[in-house]
Amino acid sequence: MTAECPSADVPAVQEVHAAAERIGPWIHRTPVFTSRTLDEFSGASLFFKCENLQRTGAFKFRGASNAVLCLDRDGAARGVVTHSSGNHAAGVALAARLRRIPAHVVMPANANPVKRAAVAGYGASVHTCEPTMQARRSCVEQIIAKTGATLIHPYDDRNVIAGQGTATLELLEQVDGLDTIVAPIGGGGMLSGACVVASSRAEPLRLIGAQPAGADDAARSLAAGRIIVIDNPSTIADGLRAPICERTFALLQRNAAAVIPVTEAQIIDAMRMVWERLKLIIEPSSAVTLAAVLREPDRFAGCRVGLILTGGNADIDNLPWQQSR
Amino acid sequence: MTAECPSADVPAVQEVHAAAERIGPWIHRTPVFTSRTLDEFSGASLFFKCENLQRTGAFKFRGASNAVLCLDRDGAARGVVTHSSGNHAAGVALAARLRRIPAHVVMPANANPVKRAAVAGYGASVHTCEPTMQARRSCVEQIIAKTGATLIHPYDDRNVIAGQGTATLELLEQVDGLDTIVAPIGGGGMLSGACVVASSRAEPLRLIGAQPAGADDAARSLAAGRIIVIDNPSTIADGLRAPICERTFALLQRNAAAVIPVTEAQIIDAMRMVWERLKLIIEPSSAVTLAAVLREPDRFAGCRVGLILTGGNADIDNLPWQQSR
């Protein structure tokens, strides 16, 4: 898959606008936070889009809602299924509950019991499988064969990407004159959505992905011009271990998105800064954006930068600075 | 001091309105957060006034700003002084910096070095003394004798109380139809300010203080009809160990404020709930309000309740649930 790939099935900006209207009654229009201290420290004007305050505690609810609402009536009645141990599972579960349709979530046996309880709390049927990708897929296939449920992929899905793009759309409405957006990259759904929005604007909008150095497949793939797979990605940012896919890679390439890798120590320091200065709980995956800005300040000096704080589901019983110091 | 005391030097509601105008350019108009989950859990509609997002991370900046701005030019030029190891010190330090006047903060030798650094970071001169109240007062007197600085008391001060009242004024503008305000009580400045605002309204507004059971001098004093002093108050809510004074006690009495004492375990559980559900960092002193609502749900069922989240300066290296579980 290359930049020229004409067949990548990616959403148009109209689909992001349609998604915003469709999911509007379900989602929170999350606030934008600023901090004089962090502005002084970074030399830029930073605008934090607080998707940690989104329903379910993460932006994933946007894409999941859009995908669930896009199902036709018959498809919806058969329910939805996904395999995830994290925020996407909660997003799908809540979206299905709101549409009053069945949701099946396949989770590995070693998944965090708190996250399992959260997903079950939203009313989804939780199916436990062996902790391998093969077992997950096989379990999903069995559920589809049995129920006819529709798979909602966490990012390799046109409607999910359109839904994630609504966060960038809102941010641009909320803050005048932004010139840069920095978003974390895991599978690339959030940044891909931002790419779709950016490509339709008259004013240029620079797109930068932030990625843990231990899971930097997007950075390597953009450099190589083809998807590079990393075996066993390792990072505290558990939401960013997923690999990019052809669909999201194509969008990043077409829109000349850049990627800044950051170290684990930089992620932890940035997370701590957000907790102390913004008084907001964010999970490690959200902290990569500030970490990227602080790692390469020359690229942001004097700019008006939107940073997506993607989620707030941190494990407050196991804080990274207590393990590492 | 009793309810009839005519001489208590307390602010009128006009002074709270004047304070709001005076400090308006300096303070943040803090947002109000809500949570469906906490509403369902409590059986009430809860509106959290986020003074943890105030400048310096606490509401204390409101009262300190008002007191600093009320000084005449000569008095201001001589500077201000306070003794505190917490949020009031930071509030006075920042207010003085903004008015470009000297600030002296007397802190005990055993004060938290992080808080000391924060106060120094706002440009105040930090004076270290022995960790006794006698030593603190004596150090303050020496500074006043030497510099002519004005003492800004954290709550036994008409202008400080008027400043704290602006938080309630804002909250009533932001949320329609509130019938109850719940605020923490330490020295009583915040709740006294709420009393002043409530007493001028046509609609009744119930005022409830929340207090740690280990520092429940306000509850005991209201029951006894006179100030009861507690020796060595003990609670994790370090902002609420200060004793009420005649001025704040008179306001609580006149306005029939009630007090709900809460246990340490209830404070910790409520703090955790705010962290997990609202994704907001609050310090233990802020958590007593939700703890009070959850302790006596029958008193709040079906009500529209404003809760003041007074501060966010938690020690994120020492979380109470990690010590106690």
C-alpha cells in the first residue's frame, strides 16, 4: 500500500460532518484546556482537547457510536462484536446499549479485571478467550457465525475513522487559528480522522503523530514508504501498541503527516505535568502528545498547537512514576 | 459569639459582587462538571464547581486576590504577609506578584518542600520558622514591625470571605435552580462566603458544610452554640485542620448552615470516585463534599446540589488509597 493507492476505502470530509451530526446527541462536546505554565515551558500556545472527559473516558466512543449508528436496522438488530481489552470495547458497549442492540466483546483471559467489569457494566456480553490474536479472531468468527453480528474494528473502518475525525472538527471550531494538531498514533484512527478534516481546509493544518519509541511502526512505515510491522511493541502507553493498517497508513501518507517518537521517560514526565498543571487525569497514551512537543520544541515555537488528550482511563493504583522512581 | 452577635465584622452581599468585579480579570471563571454515574449513584443532580482548576490550583486565590486588591496604594507598597503551609500562601503570593508588591510567607521548617517551592516560585519571600503556632505568629509580627506589611489572614478577614463568596456567586449563575450548596469547612471562609450570597437571595438556598470527623469543630460548635476548640485535629484533609473563628462561626449560625461530618475512609472513597469518574485531580479536602452527600443520601435525594471542589493540589506521589489498602 502506497501513497498512490487509489482503492483505500477512506472517508471523505462530508462523512466526518455527517458523523458529527449523527453522534451529536450521544457524545460530549469536550472542553479545551490551556495552561499558562505549560505555554511558557513549551514556548508555544497549547490547546488540550479533553477527550479524557468524553463518555467512557476516551475518544473511542466517537468512532464506535458512528459505526453503530451507521448500521441499517436489520444489521443493528443482529448486534455488534469487537475484540479489544481497552477503550474501544467500552465505546462499542455503550454505543450498543444506547441503540438497544446486543454487543459482544471478546477479551483475553488476562485482561484487566477493572476494564472487564467496565465493559460488562455497559451491558455487553463479555467472551473470554486465550490471550493470543489467533484465539481472539477465532472467537469473533464464532460469534459472527452464530449471531450475524457486525464486527466493529477499532480503527480499520471507514465509519470509525469518520467518527474520530469529529474530535478535530470540534477542536477547530473551539480554537481560532490553530496551525498544528498533535495526536497519538496507535492504529492511527484518530490521526487519520484529523487528516480527513485537514485535507478539506483552505488554511494549512500541520498534522503530527506522537508515538512511543517502543511502538514506532508508523514512524518507520512513513520513512520506508510501506508498512513496517513491529513484533512485540513495548510501551507503558497500552493504547498505542496496535499496528497501523493500510487504510490509516494511506491517509497519513497522503496528508504528509509527520511522526515524533518519544521515550517512556518522556511519556511519564508529560503525564505527570498534565496531572499537576491541568489537574486532569490522563492515561499514558494521552501523554505522548505533550511529550512530543517538549521533545522537539523548535518545531512548535510560537505555534498554536492542538493536542488531543485521548483518554483518562489510567490505573490510579499503579502510577508509572511510582514504579520508575 | 452567638447568633445574635451584632458586631461581627462580616461582608455584605454587595461586597461579594464588588469582589467579583474587582478580581474578575485575575481569576479563572472555573467550569462546572457533572457525571451521570455519580448522579445515579447519589440519587441527586450534582454540579461540581471546579476550583481545583482555579489559578494556583485552589479557590484560595479568590479571597487572597480580593484582599490584596482592596489595599490602598501606600499599604500595598509595604507588602503583605501570611503564615500558611498551603493553598492560601500560594494565593497570596500570586496575588502580590500580579499587583507587583512584596509578599512574605512564613512557613514552618517541616512544611512540604514542594509547597515551599511553589510559593517561592510565585515570587514570595519564604521565611522559615519553628513548627509551632507561637513561632509562626512571632515571625509574622517581626516582619510586620520591620516592613509595615499587612497580614492577610486565610479566612478571618472580611475581604477574604467576600472573595471566597464569588465562587458561589458564579456557580449560581452557571447552574439554574440549585437548592443546596455543599462546601468543605476548615476555617469556614468558603462556606461563610456562600452564606453571604445565600442570605440575599429570594429563593432559599440550603447551606451544608462537610467536615472530617477528626476535625469537626464546626459541627460541635454549631451544636453547642459556641465555639468548641479541638486539640490536634487529625485528618488526611490537610486543608481542613484550621479552626473556625468568631467571624465565620457567626455567619454559619445566622444562616442556619448544617454540618455533615465524614470519616477518613469516606473521604478517600469519594476522592477516588472523583478521580475515576470526573477524571479530575482533587485533593482530599475537596472530597469531603461528595463524601457528605453519599453519607446522608436522604438529605439530598432529588435535589440539585452544588459541590465546591476547593482544590487540586494533591500529592500524587502519596495517594491515600495506596497507603490504606
